[in-house]
Amino acid sequence: MQKLIIDETKIKKAILSGLPLTVTTSTMPREVEVYIEQIMTIFLKYAEKEDLKNYIIYSVLELAANAKKANTKRVYFAERGLDISDDYDYMKGMENFKENTLANISHFLQRQEEAGLYIRLILLLREDLIQIEIRNNSTAVRAELNRIRDKLSNSRQYNSLDEAFSLALDDSEGAGLGLIILVLMLRKIGLNEDCFDISNNEEETVARLTIPMDQVNVENISGLSQEIVDGIDSLPQFPENILEIQRLLNDPTAGINTIARQLARDPALTADLLRIVNSAQYMLTKRVENIAEAVVMVGIRGIKNLLYSYGSQLILGSDSAEKKELWEHSYKTAFYAYNIVDKFKRNIILLDSAYVSGILHDMGKIILSNIHPDLLNKIRNFCAKKNIPDYTMEYLSSGMNHAGIGALIAEKWNFPEELVAAIRYHHNPSAAPKDYRNLVDSVYMANMLCEYEKGNVLFEQFETAPLKNFSITSKQQLDDLLTHLTSGLRRAKEKQEVIL
């Protein structure tokens, strides 16, 4: 087997960008176990959980071994013509499962690989928790789930590892002793069995460990994020012209011509409005050159969204190569989000919001890309006063919690709740309020597709709920969608329908 190389820089970048880390294997050889241990060590360092390393790595490897055993069962039962979902066949097949598979394990591991069975580790660090999943693509049957639940329930009666070893061990399937030890270890580090869960979806069995971040760290990150936003004097409210247009848009007595005249005072804003109206989005038979006509075409909601996007870019600027790159990514995300909604949801209101949310989703990164030295000193003094470790500031300045910082800025500028939600949850769509889930999912998918296009993430690293929301069930479907989006973006750039 080719030696697996650890790239700590890549791991750090994924963690700070809110992207999941994934390791997939078909047979879980020792080389992969060592590789997982190394990745977990780096991951836990950035999660500030190095003191829990031995406990968590044991738990992960135990769950991976269980997933591997579950896959072995499938090929073993299939060879013997037994139906694993039938209770009688299950009991019959398990009678000599352990002895028979261990005696010829290389054969069964090869069969697992041929059958396309896998074990997949997914690591994700969020602001307030660590989420670790072990997935295998053999759905647990009733007998297996019942046994797991019984063992988790029984684990409450044991007070120590010695007691578990002496009372729980038998020969049937290891008696779930590994799960009991796992729960006891979680208990030892201050967690309980509620932090551990095993469930099925349509294609996989998912074992999940959810480890809360230390409350002190969460409060440090939250307080420091707020201090950054409060301390950025270069982020005033929007320019007076934009505020005046916003007031007119909210005034039911203001006519179209009045709004158009105010818009026309800003040539750049006028150009953006005309560009949008004349894009493929509106499929007009003739080009619109009149501002009043453009206002009618885009509508009040569309004009408001244009102002959020235009005003943010005006204030945040694009005066550095890093900022220009971030804005280019934001425009691509906006285009993808808009077209995902157009393809799968066909909701006019959602279309407008998806585009502007895509443009603004990473504005926290844009803020962090150019923190003024005076503010940096102020933040360091704040850290010293509050006893916040220096590395917390380093992590934030590298991009951690950029979604939270962007959302705080959006709130400071009185953006509507839906845009704030799209910014805050674009890396964590499952946590978004239900009313905004379609919007957040579209921005999440668009952002992940940009990373997927660059080879930074795999299909397996996409969260299943957003994929399901847009009826994507396979890598081929995702590839087809990306081809559709990239070709559409290329055509749009040729027609100068989007600015990149």
C-alpha cells in the first residue's frame, strides 16, 4: 500500500474554513489506522482538545472497527445465502461468524472491496462543538440496532473499565464491550451517552460523536468576534445616498420616478442595476436603458438586495489581491446559488435572496483579511484583559468563525434576518432556522461546489440534507450540476452578465 502523507497545512485550512475532513477506506488496514490517528492528533490540536486525544482516538477506531465488522457481515451472509434482515437468519449466521471470518479474513476483506463497501471518517469543527462521524454503506438491520441500544443502555450499570471487563465479556460478537468502554471513556472526560448516537439513513449507518467545545472557549470566540466588529471604525453605516434610497423604498408614497432619480445620482449603482436587468435572468426581448423601467423590472425587493450587495462592496472595498480573490469567489457563489434555486426551486423571492446571499456570504473573511494594525493592538489588549489565549486571536484572524463575524456585521447594518441567516449558517446549514433552510442550503451548496470544483472537497464531504433538498443522490448528479453551472457562468461572462 502506498504510504499516506499528512499535509498539516491542508488540514488547518479546511478546519479554519469550516470544511469537513474526510478519510474513506474499504478495508481499514493498519496503515489507514495510523493515518487516522495522525489526522485526529492535528485536528484535536486545532480544536484545543489535545488532552482528550487518547480517549477520542480510541473511540473513533472502535467505531471504525465496528463499521468494518458490519461490512464483513454483509459479504459473509451473502456467501451463505442468508438474509441478514431476517431475525432467524441473523441468529444462524452469527453462530460461527467470528471464527469463520477471522480464519479467512483476507478473503472477506477482498470481497468487501469488490462489493464497494466502505468505512468513512468525517471530522468537522464548529464554533461550539466537534462533530465526528463514522459512516459505512451497509444499513444496520433491526437486530444490530437493538443490540447496540441494549449495550448503550446496559453501559449505565458499569462504574469502571474493570467492572465492564469482568461482567460484560462473552464470545458472541464481543458482546458490545467496545461500545461499553467507549461510553465509559466519554463519561470519564465529562460527557455522557447522549453525545454518542448510531442511526440509519437510506444508504448508510452513521455513528456520531458530538463533543461540545469548552464553554470558556465558546465565550472567548464569541466575545472576541463581537469586539472585532465593534472595533472596526472603518465600517460605518451605508453611504447617505444608499440610505436615502432605502428610505424611499420603504415609503409607500414614493413613486417609481422618485426612486429612479435617486438611483441615477450614483452612476456605479445605476450601471449595476442596468446590467442585472439586461442579463439572462430577465430574458427581455429588447435592452432596457431607462432607470425607471429597470426599477419596475427588478422590483422593490430586487432593488433592496442590490443595495445590500453594492453598499457592502463599496464599504469593504477590493483594494488588495486577497480581497479581489474573495469577491471573485463570492460572485461565483452567488451565480451558482441563484442557478441552483432556479433549477430546483423556481421561487422568485428565493432567487433574489440566493444571489445577494451568495455575494455576501464571506464578508466576514473580507473583514478579517485587512484588520487595521491599531485595531489589532486593541484586540490584543482585550485578549490580555480577558485572559484569552493568543492562539484564539490567531485562529480568528485566519478565518475561524468568519461566518459568525460576517453575520454580526450584517446585523450591524440592519440586514434582513434571511441574509443574516445565510451568512451565519453557510457552513452549518442544519443549524439554520427552518424558514430560511432553502436559502441557506442554496448558499451552502454553491460555496461547496466552488470548493469541489477546485478539488478541495469530495462528494462525500457534502452534508446529506442539502443534497437531498436539491434531489442530488449521487456524485454523477453533482458533477452534472457543476457542468451545468460552469458552462452557464462561462456564457454569462462572455455576455458580461456578471462582473468577475
